[in-house]
Amino acid sequence: MSVVNRTSSPCSHSASEAVAMWRRSTVLCATLALMAVCTAQIDDDCLDGDLRLRGGEKEHEGRVEICVSGEWGTVCDDLWDRYNAKVVCNQLGFNYSAAIAVSRAHYGEGSGPIFLDNVACSGREERLTDCVHNGLLEHNCGHHEDAGVYCQPVEEACLDGSIRLAGEREVQNEGRVEICNQGQWGTVCDDRWDRNDAAVACAQLGFLQNGVSWTLILSKQLLVERGVDLDIVCLDSALPP
């Protein structure tokens, strides 16, 4: 049986050499840690010009971030307006008709590089990088100026001329008349609004009885008494198959 001398070092290096090796390994570890921090936002799956929204409560709102060379960065809010927001929402696949530009890091400050500044879109561009801007990394901004957008959710998109009944209500055959124009919902003014207009609206929505649309126009007093915001009631609640 061999006996191991535990008092001797199994290493052939001197004490000074061992200390030097320890220092080198410490520097190496520190360098690796720094690399991990610096590359935290690298994403091999993103392509140049790709966009994403961060910091919002829902997927259709947030701080605008853009991918350059596999790295995500932010956009400065100088000259940031609804035309820029429209391009962002359109590129991301959201309804852009009522896009809202948000500034001053409303959705929180980002990190990493600020890639774009003084972005000036016409609203017709397909991608944000198609818009006029200072050039990559040419800015005089801090992350407290990160730009953001609020887009309409895709499910709220609509076809021109379609109508709906909106407002707080317990049944589906009454409500405020809203009409779609250029993908955006809006209301109808009540000037000259009468039973004939309401009948057309109810018929378009499919509330029919024996081929006739029966309607009731609520008076303003009745609206107040009911405590709801309604324009019409379609008396027949039967929907078409």
C-alpha cells in the first residue's frame, strides 16, 4: 500500500507561481462576468430593423425597441409623433389607425444602446428604418427619453361601414351606435336621428322580425333615468343564424 505524504504539495509550481496563476484566473473570471453583462441583450433570432414593445401592460403598448446586429436598443423621443407611431404599429401587425406616440420613457427606461434619434416618418413607410433619422447611434439622448407607442389591438380592427352597439348594457340589442371608418370605431351624431335611421341600423345588425326592423329611440330623459349611454334599442333580440 502506498502512503501519500499530505504535507507535500501535489502541484509542481512554486508558491509565487501559484499566486500568479490565481491572479490570472481571477482576471479571467472577471472578464467572463463582464462579457455576460455586455452581451445580455444579444439575440441571435432578431433581424436588423425588427421591432418589439416592452414595459407595457398589454402586448400592443410599450417602449419601442429595435434590433441592430442581433442587439436590442431603444429609440429617442426627439420628433416622435403619431406618424412614427403609425409606422411602428403597422410593422408590428397591430391596427395603426389610432396609433398614439408616447414619450419621456412613459413605459420605463430601457437599457443598452440608443440606436435612433430624430426619427421623422411620413406614416407611409413599411418599416421604422425606412423613415428619415440621424443614423445609427447618432443621438444626444438618455434613456429618460425612450420613445413608446400605444397601438389598437388587432381584435378591434374593423371593416369600413360596419356598425356595432356599444356602451354599458345588459342585453345585446341596445346601445350607442358606432361605425367603422378606415379601421377605427367612431360615433354618430344625433342631429336629425330618427326611427328610420335607427331601423336601418337595427336591420344592418340583424335584428329583424317578419322582415321588419323594430326600433325605439330613447329620449335623453330616459337615458338619464336608466343611467346608461344608449342611442337605440332594437326591440327584437333575435339574431340571424
